[in-house]
Amino acid sequence: MQCSGCQRSSFESIKIEQSDKCLNNPFKMHMKHIVLLFVFALFMPPVQASDADGLKEMAASKRAAAIELGFAINGRRLEGRGVFITADGLALVDLSMVALPQRPMVFAEDGSELPFGTILGIFPEQEVALIKFDYSPKVWLPIAAQEPEMGETIAFIALKAFDFLKTDIPPVMGPVLAKRTSMTSNLSKQQFTRVLSLGSGLMFKQQPCLGPGSFAINKQGELVAIKQGIEMMGRQMLILLSPINTLREEISRLARSGQSIPHPLPAASNPIDLALLDEDYSRYEMAHTMGDNAAAMAHLEELAKRYPNSARIQRMAHEHLKRPPASDAAAKTADAASPASPISAVEKVVQSVARARDLIDSGKDYTGAVSVIKQALDVCPKDYPVPLMNLAQFEQQLGHSAEYGRYLHEVLAVAPEIIAIVEQTQLWEFEQKHYDEAQKLRDRVYELDRLYRRR
């Protein structure tokens, strides 16, 4: 069983946010950027067959740079991936694999077990750790100096556990359709993070081969991104990747510094929410996926008791079990005169989301929900689409057609690959009798449906 980071769903777990600066700018300025992005997306050139064949061959030749990491805990297995980035054994691995007190087993591409290496650095935003192994890999991937361009085709390498060289699992290849801000999901303190959205459908046999720590390359055979998550968005699976070109200089500095981080990680150095690696969390996710609400809530209740300091678990318990957050009890006993601790932008957004949900769930107060969400917009990145998606929904419920269309177009500017948003915008344009724009959007839906169709 893979750790919870295998399937991250920031669009589903965090439903509302975005920057107030977007609302303060004239709408024409938004439309200028929207038109440029949208025209680019509509007329993106198709990948030439020779380019695709060459990238597929390159991906096959780079499989051997991969690393397998895993634990056997209470009869189950947690798995992660990694990739060698230098000839002398530097590697980037899934951060969850170093978060637990136990040391993971580590295997090279030929199945040989490697001694656990030295942790040189931790990169929470990308959810990877830098480790130096006493090993000289036959294949490694240099980190690309630049992130992929919009429309550039890259290969997300699918790796079968303990059989990385098995070539009947083809890479997931497609163009980069969007670059935007997302939110981490496995960290104790969530962060905004930059992601690339890869436009491709998935084969059934590819899905279990895209675990946390899986990586993507460009046509030069350079490492360009690490898996951030796979999110269900209606009938579409969004493949989100974290670009890592910005880590090059820091990795070089850490490799030269001679400093290391001990394992087990000191609490202050461990950014992972350990509740998400717990067996009960895996059981909760399974029960939730299978529609067994009673079992899912029972596992969530147990997690909430065992992990009172897990903000995510406590928030889920508040939302699904209608329990007061653990922080409420603490707040009642705290000294009222003491100043409140400053909270991060992400925490402000999450709190606004929870309040807005409560307003909708308790009284269908869409007007109040819109007001609450807008309070968080001034601390939210402009290219984080979740709040705008929710604002569009709420304005539609309120019958505010102009505002509904405005937020749809703003979402489309930063998430042009989400089929549901393109469809909603197409219907809105049709209702406004903008028939030419509606037809362009309908054509785009067909194009995206073909691109994301399950292989």
C-alpha cells in the first residue's frame, strides 16, 4: 500500500481561496491575460511523432536512475520513490520515506539493497529529501536548469515496484497545459507550492506505478519535476508535478557543506503529518473510496483521538464528525489577555474555507460564504484557482450571472485544462449569446476529452 501522498487532492480538500488583488484590478486587465492564455491553449501545436518516439526512448533509458524505498509496518507496506541526480550517489527521495522513526529499506534499479544514506537536506514545498548514498549509480538524471515551457511535452516515468526496468509500463507523456499554485497536503503545516499540470490520460496499468517520489524528464533526459499529486476532477484525472529546477543551487550548497540531518528526524525538522502515514488513515481513505461512510468515520474518529496535534485530521473531524476542533478546547483555557499567535497565509485560507463551508452546510448562506472567502483573497496567490471555483459556484447559486461569468473566466486563465470549467464557461458564453466564443470553448472541450481519455 502506498502512503497517502500518492493521491493528493487539494481541489477537493481545500475548496475556497484566491487573491484580493485580483478583485481590485480592472476586469479588462484580467481578460487581456485570459485571452492570451486561452488562445495559446487552443492553438497549441501537436506533438510530432518523431519527438514523441524520441522522448519515449529517452524515458526507457532513464528508468535505471530510480530508487525504491519502503517499510513493512504491521503487515502492510508503505512505498516511495527516489531518483539519483549525480554519479556519486546524491538522490532526491519522497519526504515521507524519511519521516518515520524506522529507516526504510532502499533498493537500486537492479534490485540490490542499499544501506540507508545521509540526509543532507529537506525541501518541504516539493516534499522531497536530499540523501547521499554510498553508491555509484549506472544512470542518473541532472536537474534541468529551466522548468518546462507551456506546451512542452515531458515524460512522467511509470515505475513498477521492484521491477523498474520493466518496459511494458510506458511513460505518461503529454504537454504542460498549466502552471499555477497548489497546496501541499502531507505536511503538518500546509504550504502553497508551484505545480505543472501534465495533459494526458492514464492506462490502468500506469496508475499503481506513479507513487510518491515518481519523476518526470524532458527530451534532453534531464530531471524536471517530482510528483505532487493526482487529483480527480469530475471525469478527468489531473496529473500535477512539482518543478525542481529552483533547487539546483541549494542542492549544490548542501552537498558541499558537509552538514547532515540525523535520523530519526528531530521533531523540529520533520514537516510531515505522521497521521497521514498511519494505517487507520489508509483504512479511512479506502472506506471513503468504497462509500462505506460508517467505517470511514470510525477510522477518522480514532485518528482524531490519537493525533490531537494534526491540524488536518482535526479539521476533517470537525467537518465530517461535527466535532469542535481540538484548538477550541485549548482556546477556552488559554489566557485571554495573551496575544494571539500570528497565522500563515495558508492557515488564513484554510480557516476561511472552514467558515464558508459551515455557512453553506448550516443555512445555505451563500452571501455570507462569499464574504468570508473574500477576506482571505488578499493573502492568496493570484494563480491559486480553488477560491475562484467556489466563488463562481456561490455566485451562480445567488443568480449573479455577471459575477459567475467573471470568476469562471478567471479560473480558466490559471486552470485552462480543467474540462468542467471549460464546459461551464462555454454554457455561460452561450447564455450570453456569445456564440463564437461558445463554439471555441466547445471545440476545446472535445480536444481536452481526447487528450485525457483513458488509454
